[in-house]
Amino acid sequence: MKPKLRRVPSGARSPAVEELALAHALEECLEAMALGETDLDRLAGRYPDAADEIKSLLSIAKELKDKGAPGSVLALEFKEELHDRLRQRLNA
């Protein structure tokens, strides 16, 4: 089954709404990874407007997982990284 392409809004909405859309897209990608999806390009490609940023964040998650970080550590470190990036975008 071909996944639906979803667009993360760019410019038409407030930065806070865009960040929520990015977080939602990222959450969907992480869930797909947890179910065994390994192609980061394909996962990020579901969201063409934010593919580069999503791929970067997914790479961090994959690296932490590959290093054997427990799920709770992965979640904490990943959330901190995501929070930092979101804050940077909001302050830009």
C-alpha cells in the first residue's frame, strides 16, 4: 500500500502551528521506524516540505537506537534535540 504524501505547512501558518505539524510528521515517522521501516529517505519523503529536517532528526533517532540506547533514553535525548531545534526555528 502506497503511503499518502503529506505536506507540512510552510509559511501560510504561524511558526507554532508549523512546529506542531513537524512534530506530528516526525511522530508518524518514528512510529513507522518502530514497526520496522528502515528507509529514512522514504519516510522523510512523505513530507516533502520538511523532508531534509525530518531526515536529519530521524538520523539522530536511528543513531541512538543503533548505539543500543534504551527506549526511555532514546526518547529523552531525542525529545531534547527536537525541543532545541524547534526553539531555534521559533526564535529565527
